[in-house]
Amino acid sequence: MKTSHSIDRRRGVTLIEVIFSIGVILVGLIGVASILPLAGRRSQDAVSMSVGAAIADSVMNELQAKRYVSGDALVRPPLNTPPPNDYVAFGRSTMATVGSSFCIDPMFMAEYASTNAAPLNEPVSGHSRLFFPYYKSDFDPTRDPSAATAVGTNWPNAQPRMLRVGVLRPGFTPVTSASIEECLAIVESIDDLNVERPKDRSKNAVLKAANATTAGTSFGKRLATGEYSWIATVNPFADNAYASVSVAVIRNRDRNFVVTTAPVAANRPDLNMIAERIAYVTYESGFKGGAGGVIHLIGNANTVSTIRTGEWIMLSRRVSSAPVVDFHRWYRVSGVDGKAILRPRDPTVSTTAGSLRSELPATGNRDVWERKLYLDGPDWDFGFEATPVALPAGYSDGTFGNNTYVTIVEGVVSVTERTVSLNSL
């Protein structure tokens, strides 16, 4: 009789198997880590949209309650004299003397009044803080705005701009803007409260507040984080009775409002006034039936070309010069087609003569960037014509007086638009 013996044979794990397993785990961890920044950005976008909508509704109600426009409670800088104190009261009674549209920007005006000592129309750059965006109306979008060569009549026609106004400080002579502290109280909303979360998660979160008096209780004014602020663009209709009012909520706004005044150009794009940028539309398609459309932008290569999905831009167009009638409207960027494409200048052509593209005026031969955006928003007439430059349908023409320009404001997270009576604003 044969006796069978079972032998328990155990195999060990080889080094190759261990390395392979570690590799699989690392690939998985890298995949998880790669989506964390995107998930964080999407979470922040959701918070920003929620907070932005609440702030915009609150601001819209406040504008109508305080009646800044009809009560002549706004202030603007003088058109041709230097600050800091020569300001002019602005309201319904003076709107016709300075143009049709304006931007209520209390924080900008307050900061500007406290720091500026030079004339408003900086003569050695393409900037002017009189307007929103802060560029001279004849500035060529294909030029470097910080360069001394940006001075002068560089574009065939004046571009649409909004007069920038602040909040009047009542009872002061001469007329002046509200202080920085007063304006911060206006533009920072209680919908953006500063919440402190204890380390002990079993305890409730608390709102940070300032004491009402030095000897009082710990309860007083609730503090906003200051992360969100706003501007309001006002575009009156032709009858001057109603206006389209858009409240743009900005996250982490750059509060350095000192524009370039030296004749030396910025040596790289990120040093060249990022907060507000302008570009020129060279092509459009769509914008019929309220479904948005696609545009091609062009701008100087020494300016930042970054535009992200979910951000907002403002389209502007001048339809009449006597009297001045401008259209301005905000659009959400629903998609960006890749990175900006650099179009270098032709080194064999003078930088002061000739044009880079047939649909641009002969203002010079420069390095520019170009990119394609998809926009969500209402219909828009870009004012393109087939003459005098023979171009396919959808491309900009040679008239330039009524074509469309783009304002890019860094950090806009929400825009709320309403049609209101100017008497109630």
C-alpha cells in the first residue's frame, strides 16, 4: 500500500512583482492627485458663482435704494485737469455732457484720489484712468500699452469707453470722492462674511466681528472677507429713460490701480497691467437666436492672453459718434480653443508702417497673439461690413469705427444684468 503525503508548497513574492505592484499604486495615486486641483477649482467656482449671485442681487437692490444716479450722488474726475481734489459731481443731470455709458467703481476712484498726483491722461502710455477699461479711446489694441509709442492717435477711430465714476462724499468742498474705508464698506458685501471654523469640529462656526465700542461687547459690525468686490456698468438706452445695468462681482481684485506712466515698456506680459485688458475682434460666427457664438481675438504680444473657461468678458461697440452712443454687454466664456497663437511681425517690414493682417488698419507691424473663444449670451451685431476691404463674411472690415472690442477683467466670477429705469437708479 502506498502512502501519499501532501506537501504544502508556498511561493514567495518576487522583487519584480513588488516593483510592479508599487508602480500600479503610484499610477493610481498620481491620477487621483492630478484631479485634486481641478476638483478644487470646480469647488471654488461653485462657491464663487453662488456668492457672486447673492452679492449682485444685493448690490442691485442697494443701487436702486440709494439712487446714486438720479440723486446726483456720484463723482467723476475732471477730464483735463489733475487731481486729487478737482472732482465733478455726476448724476442724471450731467450724463449728457460726458457720454452715454459709465461704470460705477467706488473703490477705484477712492484709491485713485488718495495716491495719484499726476495728470489723468498719462501722456507717456496708452492708459487713462478716466475710463473703463483704463485705456485712451484712440489706443491701438495691437500696441504695447506701457510703451511710449502708444501715445497719440494710433487707431483710425475712437473706441467705445465707459466713464469711470465713484461715490460722492457729501458735505465736502471741493467735491471729492468717498474715502477708501467708506468705499470698501460699499463694495464689500455681508454676503461674503468672514467665518471662523474652530479646530474642534464639534463646535459651531462663528462670524468674526468688530466691537461696536471699545468698552462694549464682542458683538458689533460683522466683517466681510474682502475676497469679493463689485463694479456696475450702466448703459442707457436711446430714449435715456431706461438702462441696462450689469453688476460684475470680482474675486481677489487687484487693487494696485497705478497704471504705467514711465516711457519704459514692461519687459514681460505679466508686468503689463493684468487687471483690465483690451483686445480686438477679427472674426465672429453665430450670435443669432440667443445661443452665443465664437469670436477670434487679437492683442499685443506683450500683454497677457490668458482667458479661462467660466470667466466673463465685455463686448463693446460704438454705433454713433454724434452724439456718442456705445453698446456694452457681458458674456460668459463657455470654451477656449487651446492656447493663444503668437503671430510674430514680419522683420522685413517697418514697425511704423504697414499692417500685420488685411483686416487691421495700417497702424504698424507688431508681434500679436490671437485666440478663439466660445461665448454664452444674447445676440450681438459686430458691425462688420464687406467693404472697403473685401473679406469673407464674419471678418472685421476696414471701417473700424463701429466694430467690436473686448474688455477682459481679471477675476470676474458673476455678472447679473437687469433693465431698470434711470429714475429709480
